Amino acid sequence: MYRILAKEFLSESVFKMEIEAPMIAEARKAGHFIILRVDKNGERIPLTISGSNSTNGSITIIVQKVGLSTMKLAQLKVGEYILDVVGPLGNATHIAKTGTILCAGGGVGVAPLLPIAQALKAAGNRVVSVLAARNKSLIILENEMRDASDEVIIMTDDGSYGQKGLITHGLEEFIGREKINEAVVIGPAIMMKFASQLTKKYNIPTMASLNSIMVDGTGMCGACRVTVGGKTKFVCVDGPEFDAHQVDFDELLLRLGAYRDLERNAIVKGPFSLTQ
Amino acid sequence: MITPDIISSERNQPWREEIRKTIKQADRTKIERLHMPEQSANIRNRNILEVNIGLTSEMALSEAKRCLDCVNPTCINGCPVNINIPKFIKKIEAKDFLGAAKVLKETNTLPAVCGRVCPQEVQCESQCFYTLKLNKPAVSIGNLERFAADFERNSGSVSIPEVEKSNGIKLGIIGSGPAGLAAAADLTKWGYDVTVFEALHEIGGVLKYGIPEFRLPNIIVDVEIETLRKLGVKFETNFLVGRTATLEQLRNIGYKAFFIGCGAGLPNFMNIPGENFVGIFSSNEYLTRINLMGASREGFDTPVLSGKNVAVIGGGNTAMDSVRTAKRLGAERAMIIYRRSLEEMPARKEEIKHAMEEGIEFLCLQNPTEYFADENGRVSKVKVQKMELGDADSSGRRKPVPIEGSEYIIDVDTVIVSVGVSPNPLLSKSLPELKTTRWGTLVVDENTLETSIPGVFAGGDIVRGGATVILAMGDGRKAASAMNEYVKQYVKEI
Ligand SMILES: Cc1cc2nc3c(=O)[nH]c(=O)nc-3n(C[C@H](O)[C@H](O)[C@H](O)COP(=O)(O)OP(=O)(O)OC[C@H]3O[C@@H](n4cnc5c(N)ncnc54)[C@H](O)[C@@H]3O)c2cc1C
Ligand SMILES: Cc1cc2nc3c(=O)[nH]c(=O)nc-3n(C[C@H](O)[C@H](O)[C@H](O)COP(=O)(O)OP(=O)(O)OC[C@H]3O[C@@H](n4cnc5c(N)ncnc54)[C@H](O)[C@@H]3O)c2cc1C
Ligand code: SF4
Ligand code: SF4
Ligand code: FES
């Protein structure tokens, strides 16, 4: 049982939660994630660790409500418990000093991006970031990202905040302005697809953190498999970060949609049951 | 270890002699082997209740009478944990069912599990006097084992083995499958402070996430785990050794020796075109969603895709479990596609027979070569190539050879790839000093099961590749005694 120490809504659909998990807090590095299960009938869902605190032994997650499990999680209050939390999972981000790094975060993808940007900055890189979302209320962690970056551009689809336009516009602005040595793109699969097509055009080595559907998170099931450079990889143990220019994003998009209809039903009429 | 001397002195006890005298040997051999009662095929293929219902007391008594209580009970050699088989069977004949269960527990931590899933026909029962000398069906050792274990559980008076005085020495077990559980049981009985670390949220390994309810209900496993808890075994779930903490960190907080029983959990795929389409699963994923996560059951959040036309690729136990599960989830066509012939199928004969009765189609000597999908990326067709048997390969089985131009298309909406597992490299990657074979299994000393790291022992599927529950348990016990020796020496030295 893992106690919730703090909870805060960053936007209407995105919330931040601090969970007591001392061993994970100690072991985790930027790029790692956890898998949690809200209650005894719950599913196992992967979430990036966006920060930790060694004084109170807690980890922080930032979650967007998209379906049943994230909604159940959002309903839990401070002082209540999450049944299962396991981690840290995945490979930590390789952090090195390479020069100027362009960080691109779409929607709740900014949550996993933040610890990476912080670590890159701490390693002495110049960090320039583009944060993008559909509208102003979905821009999260702006202040934290400003602290971790030398410069930030904000893009919204509807122009309600920052500049109006897609994330790729912001990226091109930086690319046109200065030499970019590397890029990191994290967000919805469709955004990562277009962002990495752009960086490929400019020959900028790019890393993407993939958000495939998972079950165990330990390499046991293969639910998370993606094609990278023509080979099948398991995101949970081989990733979650890969060379974005090698990732088959179209396949990832299809696989992410696998349960769309079933999940929608789960919310509308409660969990489904099959013929007995 | 059970020795011939122990076996024969047990056999000479007065109660055993008396039981033997009640019926003439010749009359015993005339009794017919009883068939395990089961749910009828067309009902059971629509529910998740156990297929085998279990023997009644009368049936168990009759079957127990068949056992000849041989002077040289060869059956014991066929059992990887050397259960004193005639002793427990004669306890049943003496109507001391609880006593029979106690005998089982002398050497087997999970008798209710083994009685259900052991491939008895190639283990204990293959070495029974009836099989070897009389050319008659063996005594139903597995069914009797299940009977005694179930009787004890249902009686509510489960015996907890005696535990020696605590010696305060901490030992770590990595993985809660049958190998880890067997090691934990012995070490706890000898007074050690034992903690089992498990990556998943449930204890039991494949017994929980792999083998379906209709062959091994989770409740049976839970009761056995409860017994271990009462014995004093501690369990840490959600603990991935190598990640949550490393072995070194555990050593630093006082663990003196370890047993690795982390299984062979990495699913193999065939690497053919289209294998990542939606609706194509590894059997591990498919079974885990259903068995561990409760998918398809009322009230559980985890979804699973299971369609009307389901193809399962492979011919092992895992393939049988997957295809029979698919049928139970409503498949109209549930098919096994297997590249060799029925005779070569590695699954247990009983499972193949049960599957056939339940309406599973067997497409043997066929192999998938490519998958096709609809506009949503959901698998819709599989291209299958026919095979013929050529010369024997290194495993002694005749090698399947593709027949040119024989490809054809089968409509499917779900595919379960069940072509074996490889050892999961996660733990060994975190321990560079740990020696592995080129298949990724751990290298161990054959007598002590010690790995290349002193004080770290290993057994079960991580050493053998895919094997059986009882072999994993045998390893767990063997390693436990070697750990005991290791610690005695180690503690003396400091
Ligand atoms: C390594 C990793 C790190 C992640 N980190 C974060 C994070 O920090 N914050 C966060 O909010 N989310 C993160 N995600 C995504 C998160 O796991 C999913 O949003 C969550 O599982 C959805 O569960 P649900 O039951 O609420 O929604 P569901 O009802 O399961 O799904 C709702 C919709 O989301 C889609 N979906 C389902 N599972 C996923 C998934 N794993 N990823 C993306 N879409 C999915 C479905 O197709 C469906 O349309 C991460 C995913 C991975 C693999
Ligand atoms: C579907 C299926 C059906 C089968 N049917 C039969 C049958 O009928 N009869 C039979 O005898 N055998 C059967 N088997 C084989 C049998 O289940 C295995 O041989 C046996 O379970 C192996 O036991 P184990 O203890 O080595 O590992 P497992 O049972 O695989 O357990 C290993 C455990 O370790 C955990 N783990 C792994 N890494 C770590 C880590 N780093 N830290 C913490 N925990 C970790 C895993 O999560 C898992 O729970 C079947 C197997 C499958 C998959
Ligand atoms: S444990 Fe398995 S092999 Fe041993 S006696 Fe029981 S059924 Fe036979
Ligand atoms: S070999 Fe068969 S008949 Fe003889 S003791 Fe064993 S089970 Fe009984
Ligand atoms: S989530 Fe199961 S293998 Fe990656």
C-alpha cells in the first residue's frame, strides 16, 4: 500500500500526485517510470516518475485523465492509498553534455520531459524547449520547464496562449535560429511522429520516449512491442526511449488504439463481461 | 533425502503390513483404474470452472487399493521431489486422509498444485509397477495426491509443518514461482528469516499468471501460500530485484544468501511480417490479462481482445491453455496451428484430449508465414504454409519442411503466439558477474545449484529454460539445502 502525500490539479484534466515509495524514490533516475494499480480490480498502468524527494521518500507523478484507471486515480484523496506501485522501470535517460538540446513536450508529455530537461541542464547543456497543447488550460509545468530551460516557446493549437500553431512551428523557430545538437520529443504518438519527421529533415539526432500499452512492465508479456529500425523491441525493457528516426510511429498509433472501443464502454457502462 | 533404508523401514511398520494383508495382491491388480470425473465438454468450454472435478472418497479408496505397496517402489524414482508414494497411498487406503496429506507435505510444498498439473504420465506414473511390469494403466498417483491435498484443505485443519527456532539469519528469494516457494518453505522450516521478492503484485509466478483457472484455480494456490505465510515466510510484492533494489543493496542490509527463481518469462515471437498487428498477443500477455488481471470477468478493469476466430500458434501446454481459454471467452473457431504432427506435440496428452473434446481444431503440419490487418490495424488474416516431416533433427524429432506453393489464407481476428519463452535478461543484466549460457539461462553448479556469484543460488526455469512445476520445486529444495550448508560455513567464518 502506497500512501498519497499530496495532490494538486495542474489543469482541468492533469493532476500531480506525491506518493510514498521510499525505495523507488532512492533508486529512480530521469527517464524511469512506475506501474501502478489503483485497487484490487484495477489495471496496471505505466506512469513516468517526474520527480522524487529523498527527505520524505516520495515520488511524483503527473497524470492526465484519459480513461477509467486515470480517473479512478484522480478520485483518490491525500492520505488514501494506492494498492500497488512497482518500479523504477525502464532504462534511465543517457545524460551527457552535448551542446544545445531542443526539448519538445506535447500535452502531458511535458511531465516525463521535465526530469530529462532538468538533468540535461544540470549536465551543462543549453536547453531550449517547446511546450505545446491544444489550449492554454492544457499547458502544464510551465514554470518548472522555464527553470530547467534557457529559453521556452509555448504553442497552442487555438492560440489561447503563447503562439498559435503546432509544435513543429516552435521547433522550426529554434532550429532556424541556432545550431541544435540533439532533440528530445515526448508527447502523444502523433506529435512525436511529426516532430521527429521535422528533426530528421534537419539531421538532428532525436530521442523519443514511447508510451505504448503495457501490462507487466518487466519484459514478460510483449504488449508494449514496437518496431524500431525494422526490429521488434519491448518499450518497457528496451526503452522507453528510442532513436525517434527509427521508430515506426504508425504502428505505435495503431497499437495504442487497440482497446479504444472496449475502454470507452468501460467508462460508459462499467466493465464489460463476456459470455459465461 | 529419502533413502531405500527409510523406505523399507517405513514399509515394515505394522500398520502398513496390516493394510497389505487385507487384500490379495492378485485381487488388487484386478481393480480397474478409475477415470477422473470431469465437467462435460460442452458445458466446461463455456465456463472457467475446473475441468477435473476430483475423486470422491470411495473412488480414492478404490484407487488406493490398486497400489501394491511394492518392495521396490520404482514410482518414487519418477518423482522429482521423491514423494514417499506408497506411504501416502496406503494412508488413504487406511482412511487416514489427513495423514496422507502430511506425508505429501514432508517433501512437497504444493501437493494440491502438483496433483493437478504434474505431467504424471511421464514422471511418477511412468515408473509405476503397473506400467513397467504389468502392462496395465498405472496407479493414479497424481489424482490421489490431489485428493489428499484437497481433503486436507476442505477439512479446515491444514497442518503447518514444524519450524525450528529462529536463527535470525536473513535470506532472500527472488521470484515467487514454484522454485522460489519451495526454497522458501524449507529454509523457513530450518529457522531462517526468509523474504520472497516478487515483481508482480501477486505471489505464485506462472501458477497465477499463466496456468488458467480451469486447470488450477487461483484459490488453490492462495491457500498454499497462506500456509507458507503461517510458517513465517515473508513476501514483498511489487519488488523487482535489480531495479527496486539491487542484490548488492540487499546484501548491505543483511541478506546473507540468495536464491534466484525468476523463471523464463521472455516471450518468443516468430519475426514474420505483420506480427505486431493489433489482436496478436504472446500467450503470456493473453493469459496474464485473463488469469492475473481478471480480464473478461465482471468488475475487473483490464480489457482483453478475444474474438470469434482465434488462432494459437504452437503445440505446448501454453498453447493448449491459450486456445482453450479463447474458446471459453466465446470463440467460434479456436484453432491450434502447429508445424509438426500431433504425435510430436509437446503438450500433455490429457490436455490435448481435453482440448479436442472441447471443440478445438488442430491444424497440424502448418506454419504461419504472414499476417494481414484491416484498416484499424486489427489482424484479419493469416497466411499459412503446409509442412511435411523430413529427417530427424538434433532433438530426435522429425524436422518439418515447408511444402512449396501450399500457402493458403485463414480468416482470424485474434492470434496468440505460443512458440516458447526465453530467460528474462533483466536480473542478469543488473549482475554482470552472473554467468549465463548462450541461451541466457544461468550457469549453476550441478550439485549445489550455486551460480558464478558465491552465495547466490538458482533453479527452475531460469536455469532449465521452460520446464515443469515439480522440477522447479525440486530445484528450490536442492538449492535450499546447499544454501543451508553455505550459510553454516559462512557464519562460522565470521
Ligand atoms: C512509459 C510510459 C510512461 C507514461 N507516462 C505517463 C505520464 O507521466 N503521465 C500520463 O498521464 N500518462 C503517461 N503514460 C500513459 C498512461 O499510461 C495512459 O494514459 C494510461 O495507461 C491510460 O489508462 P486509462 O485506464 O486511464 O485509460 P484507458 O481507458 O486505458 O485509455 C484511454 C485512451 O488512452 C489510450 N491509451 C491506453 N493506454 C495507453 C497508454 N499506455 N499510453 C497512451 N495511451 C493509452 C487508449 O487507446 C484509449 O483511447 C505513460 C505511458 C507509458 C508507456
Ligand atoms: C501457460 C503455462 C502452462 C504450464 N503448464 C504446466 C503444467 O501443466 N505442468 C507443469 O509442470 N508445468 C507447466 N508449465 C511450466 C511451469 O509453470 C514452469 O516450469 C514453472 O512455473 C517454473 O517455475 P519457476 O519458479 O522457475 O518460475 P515462474 O513460475 O516463472 O516464476 C518466476 C517469478 O519470478 C518473478 N520475477 C522475475 N524476475 C524477477 C525479479 N528480478 N525480481 C523479483 N521477481 C522476479 C516473476 O514475476 C515470476 O512471478 C506451464 C507454463 C505456462 C506458461
Ligand atoms: S509431485 Fe508430481 S511427479 Fe511427484 S508424485 Fe506427485 S504427481 Fe507424481
Ligand atoms: S510402483 Fe505403483 S504399485 Fe508400486 S508402490 Fe508405486 S504406485 Fe504402488
Ligand atoms: S509491458 Fe509486458 S513486456 Fe513490456
